[in-house]
Amino acid sequence: MKMVLSVEINDGRINIVQTSGRGGTRKLKCVYEDISRGVEDGNIRDVDYVSGKIREILQKNRISIRKTVFVINSKSIVVRRLRLPVLEKSRETRSMIGYELRQSIPFDTFHYRMHYEVIPDIDDEKYAWYIIYCIPESLLKGYKELAKKAKLRAAGFEIYCSCINKLCNMNKGTYAFTDISEKRISLTIMNNGISDLTRAVEADSLSACLDEIIGCIRFYQSIDRESKISRMYIYNSENNDQLNSFVERMRYSLPDVEIIRSLPELPDEPSYCDGSCFMSALASCNDGRGSYKLNKTKNYERSDFRTVAAMVVILVSSLLFIFGGIFAFRLYGEYKYMKEYISNKENILLNNEMEILKEELKTDEKNAADIEALKKRVNEESYIDSEIFNAIFSVIPEKTSLHSMHVSVSGVSVDCTSQSIDEAAVFMGSLRALSAFADIFVNEIEKGNADGGYDYTVQCVLKDVQP
């Protein structure tokens, strides 16, 4: 058994139609309940409250179906009828429609979801009438969130006025459908099976609403004289006196329009619920098939994006080509100048001299670096090596003994003991004769032990080393 729900939320009421069927039979069940808040001109302002009411209605009426078509009724929905060329590809058609809408309507089409129906132009097969329905993204977002909170599976979304497109047995002629409530009248006009005008009027009195509706109908018939409204269906009035007054006024103002106070039959269903759920019942026809899949990713105007992207690529490529040409021209000019400069004999001789000077400069810089390194090495090292030690030990007299030796950067200090002054003088003379020392001196000589020796310290100053 195929089952689907249709949910319509007006400012003061929630209408729910349950459709179930097997084979060729269909059964409709309409339930509704008034609400005091949560909805403003079709916009869901309080999702928690409205979703709670929906769950309450479903539970109260023992409805367990989750596959749902939402009927959206708001004055922010835009409907336009345009005569445009017939294009083969749907993507190109959407791009064309989007462009035409932006030229004629002061709103950003990128913030709307779009669906269109096509009516062939009998005068020119290359053209057609496109009936375009635009719904704001913000409005649709509220219904998506509502479906999630109410634990319903959104099978699709129907715009209120486009529900009558499912009256497939009325695809010839022009008809008007008028939904009357206490302070609001909703008018929908269907031309050759497609809804191409909708108007919702709210006022403090029904009489004020009626004046605007009559003006709207007269305007519609004036712009398309071939689309004369032949029949008007009036429904959903709970006040018979109000309805009688409305019918009488309409017959007086629009004498050529047949006023009918009953509803047309639904496809394959001669009997159904009352007029309050008329649009909801239509939305549930065909088990919800044919409803707009507006909950899926939008794909309109993609060709516009591609066109803009292609234009940007072409523009960038052109700029790169222009700048590349300018750069190549300047580079060629520099090349010619350098070629002439290098080929000049005077420039060649001057260049050779410059190269010689560069080599000399490199040599001077290397010598200066070596000198600095040598100075640093002289300052850091004492140049005391094994040859100096061997030379000192080789000149020690026989009767002179060496007790200790101190080495520093300034020289060598030797502590000695000699048996006589002559021995000491011989030792110092021998040290002075060594080439490593610049000078030899003794601070003092002391009489040593009982054996009669002399203790003294010899200071040997190294050559070319500054302390």
C-alpha cells in the first residue's frame, strides 16, 4: 500500500492529508487543527512549537506515515510568466531564465530556489511560455528544519499555487481558484493546466480583500486577452453569509466569469475532504511524485558560473599574454644593448684590466688574511718546543744542577744550583749564546747549603715573542 502525508501550514491552521491507496483505489483522510502562533506569512518562526503540534495531531489521529510533502504558502514566493526561446538543454534554459529574472525583478536570484513549467506557444514553435516559481532559501530552510524536528521524511515541497497543476483533467482553458478565510483571500489562476498567477490579500475586512482580488483579475485579463477566465471556484468559507456576499459581488464585477461554489474532482478520486484541505489533497496526488525536489542541491544557473569562470580565465590569459609580450620585448632590447656593449674593443680591454685588478685584489685579500692569522697565532702560542729544551739541557755545566723549569709566553725560567760562581757564569753565557733567546738575566744569587753551592733563577726571554 502506498501512503504519503501532505502538510500545509497557514498562519492560523495546520492541515494534514493522509493518502493511502492500493491498485486503482485511493483513500484520503483530512485532519486539521488551529494554531495560535509559530507561523508568519508561511515562515516557521517557532520550529519547536509547530513541530510539537504536528506530532500531537499525528498521534491523536493514529497516523504513523513519515513520507511527507510540504505545501508552502507565502507572499514571499515569486511567480512569473515569461515568453522565451525554446532551448534543448535544461541547464541552458535555467541560465536563460535566471538572467531574465535578474533583469526584471529586483531581488537576488542566488538566494532563491527555482522551478519552472513550460507551455508551448501556439503561434511560434521556437518560443514558449515559461511559468517560473521562486521560493526563498530562508523559507525553505525553515521547513527542512521543521521536518527534522517533527521526525518526518521530506519527499518534496509544493508551492501552494502550483498544487493545482495536478488537476490534469483541466489542462484546457483558464480557471481561477479562490480560498476565502476570515481576513485573507488567496487567488490562484490556472492557464492551460499551469498555475501562472497567485495573489494573497490580507485586510481588516473581506470587502477590502475583494476589491484587490477583482483588480488583480482584471489586470490579468488585460495583459493576455486570449486568457479569459471562464470559471472561478470558491471554497473554504466557514461563513455562508460572507460567501453569498462574495459571490454576489464577484458576479456583478465579473459578469463573464462563471462562479462555482464547489470544487473540481481530484484525479482518480471523485470524493475527498472539504475545501480547507483542497491544496493539501492535490499535493498528495500521485503519492507525492511530481513535487519539487527542492530539498536537493540546487543546480540552477550553473552555466552562468561556468560562463563567468571562462571569462575570468580568458581575461587572465589575455593579461598574461600582454605582460609576457611586453617583458619579452624589453628583454630583447636589453639583449641587443649587451651584445653591442660586449663587442666593443675598448670595453673588452677595460674588462681585461678589471679582471686583472680583481685577481690582484683577491691575492692582496688572501695575504692580509694570512698576516692576520699569523699575528693571531704569534699572540696565542709561546713557540716553546723540544729543540729549546734540548738546547738548555745541552749547555748545563757538570757541577750545575737544574731543579725546575717554568715556561710561559714571555720566556723560560730555570731554577739552578752551581758549585761556584764561575759555574753559574759559564751556564748563563752558554744560554745567552743560544739563538732562541733574546736576553738572559738573573734576579739574585743566594748562598746555598753547607756544601757551598749557589742557588739562583735564570730568566730567558724568547725572541720575537711579546709577553
